[in-house]
Amino acid sequence: MFTRALCQWSVTVVGLLMLLSSGGCKVAFSTGPMGLEPVSLKAEEWNGVWTVPGTAGHAVARVVDAEKGILEVGFIQSNDQGLSLKTMKLYLRQAGDWTFLSTEAEDRPGKFIWWKVKRSQNTLVMWPPRWDKLAALVKAGKLPGKQESDTVLVLDPLDKAHYELFTSEKEGVLVDWENPVVTVFAPSPQ
């Protein structure tokens, strides 16, 4: 059930706005936020409303811990039982030139969903992991982790050498460059 729910929510607006996607999704988790060190955040650059162009939803973000790179986001979820407010914490960390966004999976404590992200002015582009490439590297012993099923992969903590391999693209591109999610930011009024 979790994998199906995650597939429905896997393409996100900074983990904020969940978009419906088709079934059959494969998920690559990590056992902690991805990246080696936190990204220092400025409230004026992150506090506000985030949207995915062409969708009706939006999410509100605020910096919780600027030095640790932690955001809190809230969005309205609608289902058969009515409306509910969902909140989550997002962790922005970097390894080399790459920045990662991670959030703990609601139904899997200790497991984090993650994306490679790049911010340019008021736009954030998010690339999901390439499950097939990561699974091959885990199987070959080049990255620590395990394949739990045909659709679930879990990366154990990566060290500096693992991130160098990850970000160098020597083993191929480990994120899905062709299917990014683009989010747009509107700052909160001061």
C-alpha cells in the first residue's frame, strides 16, 4: 500500500505539492537526508508559496532551521473524507556541486525520499533518482544499500567517495534528467 501511495505522491513540488502519477513506480529511499552538509537557508528566499505550473495546488514553506537547511511545508490534501492539512520537514543538503532535497517518508520512518535540486531565482527544478542505475550500483557493491523488492531500493549512508561517484556521472546519470519537476516560488509579503 505504501509504494502505491508513494507512487501517487512521488513527483512533488519540493516535497510540498504531491502530483498524481501512474502506478508501477519504483522508489529509491535513503536512510537519512541525502548530502554531506546542510545548505544554509535565507527565509526571504524560501518562505512563501510554491506551485507547480499547470496544477491547482500549492504549498506554503518556511525556514525552520536556517543553518541546518530545514524547511517546514504545509499543503491542503483533499480526499473522500474532506480536507486536511499535511505538513512535512524538508532537508536541503549538498555534496560537491549537487544539492539534494529529502523528506522522511510518512509511512516508513527512517526512510527518506529524495531528489537532486537546482534553484535559479524563483524556480526550483527537481530530478528524481534513476532507480535502475542505483539498483545496479548497489548490486555491484559500488553504493551501500539493499534492494528490498522489485520496486523498493534503500541506500545506506553515503561517504564522500560514494558522493563523488554519485555526482561524477562515471557510472551514468543517476537522476532522471528527462523528467524534472519545476516549481515556482512567490515570496511571502514582508
